[in-house]
Amino acid sequence: MIRAVLNEYAPNNYFYIDLRRFEESGYVSYRDFVKALEDSINARVRSRRLLNILSGIRGVSISSFRVSFSWGRDRVMLADILDSINDWAGDEGLRAIIVLDEAQELVKARGFNVLPVLAYAYDNLRNLTFIITESEFRVFTKFLKSNYPESPLFGRAYVSITLKPFSEEQAVEFLRRGFREHGINFDGAGRVYEELGGNPGWLTLFGYRALRMSFNEALNETKREAIDLVRREICNIINEGRHLAEKRYLRILEVCANGCRWSTIKMALEAMEGRELNNSIVDSLIKALLDYSLRRVIPTYCRIS
């Protein structure tokens, strides 16, 4: 969705860094991040002026119409790269946009911290805008740490955009239009919505598979992958907290697997702990799960650390 919007409204002045490339890595080094930035610039650069500005900083070499960043002894400084992009955008009368997609992967950064540089850019580089995305709420707590006074980004204003699931009407129309582009008159959209809900990613995945296999096979494969993804997210959330919080989260998810009321959650937690709980504790636990977008949960089993 971000690419669709930027391709229409800012096609020549955005740089998209897809951090999913580090999902299976145990850590992210400075070399890894700089290489990702280098690739994003080379994929988008259309300006000789930008290359000329970049060539004036340490650790940068230009060959033909491509830029190369050094990460050795004379390694390029991230702040210098952002300064150059800011200067280029100012000269062109543009606002350069840098997208950090799936930014939670930078929690695994080792040997460098990108947050102070982002804070520097926020305070000084008026021609830059950052779009930072994550599929769940924890990008704000684990990566940006925007609510923690010790974070370099603490107190900085930002605009938060939550992409909510499609309604049934939107999901049905989304599927019908997608299949129509392939010359197919699709009449199973209602059942797909009942099984998958309105998550655009899952609907898109189903459509991709339905073009290559039977309806039932595509639906079952998509459900399996969606359940695995949600299970991993739930287990990650549960295992992040203290032991007591982990047990409480798991109990709430078990109780609410098929729907529940606030009073049911409180009674289940009190029965588990053998004591009365303050309403504010129950509220904070529920809010935390809602912040992680776990509004519809499925039965799941996690190992409590």
C-alpha cells in the first residue's frame, strides 16, 4: 500500500528499505543496514545531482550510475548520507521520503544504533520524512521506544496511521475486483471473508493461491499460514513479559478464543491466581493485547519461559 501511494504521489523522491530481508538473521550489523540503504538508493536514484552530492562524503564511491557505500575502516556515516539526501531534496524543491518497512527487525541491530541518527534527522533535516512501518504495535515499544525518556526519539511528535482490516463489503469488493483483473467472475468472496476476516494481506495471499490451485486448497493453505503467523506473534508477545504477565496473557487468550466479556476475563484471572484483582490491572492487560492488534484470537499454545 505504501508503494502504491508513493508511486503515484512521489515516484522519484522516495527510498524504500525492506527490512524483511533480516527476518531469518540472528542480528543486523552496520554493514547489513548500509547495504540495504545502498540497494534502496540504487533502485530509485534518477538524479545525477544526488550522486554528485553523495560522492563528496567519506566512504562513498560512484561507478556509472550506481552508488557504493564502504563499511570498513573508512565506513560511511549514516548521518552524512541523510545530510546529502536532505541537501539534494532541498535543491530540487522536494521532500525526500525514507521508508523503513518492518522496522522491528532493527531491534536485532548489533554494533550500531539508528535511533540517534533518526533523532538528528528529525531535529535538523527539514527536507526528509520517515515512514516507519510494522505489522504490529511493538515497533513503538521495542524499536522506537518512543514512550521511554531514555530514547533519543522521546518527545518527538509523529503521526500514527493504523490500517484496519477491511469490512465485509470492502473485502468482497476487493476480491471481486482482483479476480476480475484476471478475467474471473468470482462468487466465493463471502465465504473467504467468513474464514479469513478482512486482513488485506491474507485476502491477497488467498487470491494469489486461488489462481494456481482449487478454491478449497487455496483457502486451507491460507488459513494454515495465517494461523501459524498469528500463533508466532502471540507466543512472541507472551514470552516478552515477566512470568506473571505471561501467564495472565495466555489465560486471557484461552478464555477469549471464542469470544468473551470483560467480566469473564476478570473472573478467569482471579480464579487462576486465587485472589481478587484490581480492575485497572485487568484493563491494562486487555489494552496491551488490543495494542498488539489481537482483537480476534485463536487457540494457541506457547511455552512459558
